[in-house]
Amino acid sequence: MKDLNVQITVDQSEVRSLISSKTMDYVVVNTGAVDWFSGRVLDEFILPGKAMLIVMASDSTVNSALDALESEEREVVEKPVSRENLPFQLHPVTDRFNCHFMGWYGVFLCRSRDEQVGITPEEVDPVSPVINQAGIPVMVGASIAVGQGGRRQVAPPVEDLIGAPKPEHIDFAVRIVRSLPGAIRDAVHDTHDSCGLVFGLLTEREQGAVRQFQLQVVRDHFGDYMANVAEWFSGEIETMDSRAKLPVVDLAIGALRQFSEVQFVSFRHVIDELVASDESINLFEYTLSKLIVRHLEPHFSSKKTPVIHIYSLKKLERECSVLLSLLANVAGGDPESIQAAFHAGKIALKAQVDIDYIAPCETSFVELDDVLSRLNTIEGALKRTVVKAAAAAVAADGYLQRQEAELLRAICDGMGCPIPPLAVSLKEAA
């Protein structure tokens, strides 16, 4: 993507001229940037050669579209989204194109139907490592309603929504982005500011020794100015909807990919130090650090996508036990509810493997990393089974809390099974 020759215009006649006179690999349309766009307009355009059409149906940036393209070249793309589940702007496009959700806040890859003759949904891997999430921490991949005490009641199965967002998921992503303070919305488009923003997210809120140590870590690796930026963003984040913290990082990924390899190594090292600075890792820190590593590391290394070589869970008893025990410990508030959450997950895996509960003192987030690496090599249908069990555990009491959803999001993402965002009220965080 580094060698792309990008030409941008909002003038309809100029767009027509460019499409008819230039050889293009990609045509990117942002429906929010022009008032003349509709799917019908595309019927009048004859796309050159094998050009790919990318449609952004939200406030996405060009960087978001390019990130989606880079993902499309490296990963498996999910099956097309049905017309009724697409934003209304794309409905006419479905006459000529199959629309694949790329997850970057309403970015869709539209492939000509003529190029997909013979492809059926059954031929597409049901679980893909493509980045198909917008990172809303309160997601569970189903419609929900406000419950008592700020908790939200969970509805249909999460595994059915892997790579299959609904219109409300896109709408919610757009509303989350628009709710951000202006300085943060601007920051995610700048590499330097995005770096400071991430450091700010991981900086201790309370004044004290831990916070001062963290800022010194930033200062040692990135200088005084970056430490000041991180400290400023740390305060600005306090005014932000708490559920928007992970989506902000998602939005910043494109800018962070502009790092040099040396800068990325330092960036990752600082993140590790910030997370470990208080000698305990909370769910948000774990989720954020995993998200960054998963979505940035492939850009800076030649590490290949994990090869599927496990077709049974029989020999993964420990891995499944660790996974569901950690989720149960987060989902439950007392021994009884913890066991109920674990039992719900265990039942979902009953036909595949028999598992035992593991106490918190006998496992850790470090082991969870190893578990997710192993589970990322199981075949697609088994991944869906594990995701179903994970969702059953956190939703055993009929509700989903934010910290439960954050961990579920990290687990699904680590397994290559990202979940779309969920449309809920922005008035209060779960």
C-alpha cells in the first residue's frame, strides 16, 4: 500500500473523468463526503478493468479504507453481507456487487458479481482472521436492551455474528466516533498524536508514583514532548465515553502503521512497560495491548498467518479449561455465579471436550496468550464452537457487563474471530 498513487476529488464530473481515463486498481467512495452519491450513480460508472470498489458508509477516513485493503490482500474475506443488513446507501449497489464488510467503521469491499461466479457461501471459511470488528467494548453481537443497574440484557448467539454485522452495528460505530472530543478525533489521523493517545489510555488516572513512573518510561523512549502529549491525552480521555476507548485505538491503527520498524519496537516496548508498571494487568490493559499487537505486528514483521492444523478439541482440554475459567471468573461475582458461568460454557463444549474449572491462582493472562495462539490454529467450525462456549459463559446470568465484553472481544480477536459492534445508548457505559 506504500506505493499507491492516490487521487482525491468530490466533484462528480471529475470522478467520471478519472474513472474513464485512468487505469485504477481501487475506487474508494466515501458516502459521507459527497451529497450526490447513491448506488445508482455507480451504475453509470464503468469501472476500469479489475478495479476494486471500496465504499465507506460512515465517517471513515481514507486510511481506514487502505487498512481494509491491506487486510483484504493478506486475509480471507468474509462472505457477502445480505442486502437487508447493509446501510441503505449500498442497497442499489447490490444489483451489481457483492458487499463484504471489512470492519473499519463502515468500510465495504464491493466485488463485481461477474468475478464471483461459482462461489457459494459454503465454500467460504466460516471463521476468518480478517479484521471485522469496530471495537465497541459493550458488544456481544446481538440486540440488547437496557437492564437494571446499567447492565444490558443479552439476546441471540454471538457466534452467528462473526463477520456479519447488522445495520445497527455500523450506526453505533458512527455514533461512537462522532461522540469523541474533537482533539481525539483529530489525533487518530496523526502518527505522533496517536502514539501519545495510546500512551495516555494506559497511563494511571490517579496522581502518584505509578503515574510518574509511566510518564518517565515514555520520556525515556520518546522524549519530553511525547510524555507531555501522553499526560494531556490522559486528562482528555476522562471526558470520553468509556466504551469509546477501544474504538479510538482501532481508529488510530492506520496512523500507527506509519511507524518505522525501530519506532514500532520502541512503541511496543513502552506499552509492555506501561501495562506492567503497577504489577497487575487489568482487563482493559490486556485487551488494548492485544489489539495493538494483533493489528500492527503483521505490518512490521513477516510472521505468517497461523496454519490450521487442529481438527479436534480432544487434546485441548487444558486450553479450553483455562479460557472458560478466566471468563467465568470475570463474569461471576461470587463462587456460585462463577461456577454457573463456567458450567454454561462447559455445556456448550460437552460434545467436543470435557473440561475442569481452574482457579485464578492457577492460571494467568500470560497463559491465556498461549491458549489463544493454540486456538487460532483450530479449524473454523471448532472456532465457532469455542466462541459459542465463551459467549455462554459471560452471558450465563442473562446480562453482559462491559468488563466481560472487553475480555470476550480480546479472546475472539486473538482467535481470529472478531465480533461486530453493538448499537446501544451512549448515555451511560455498561
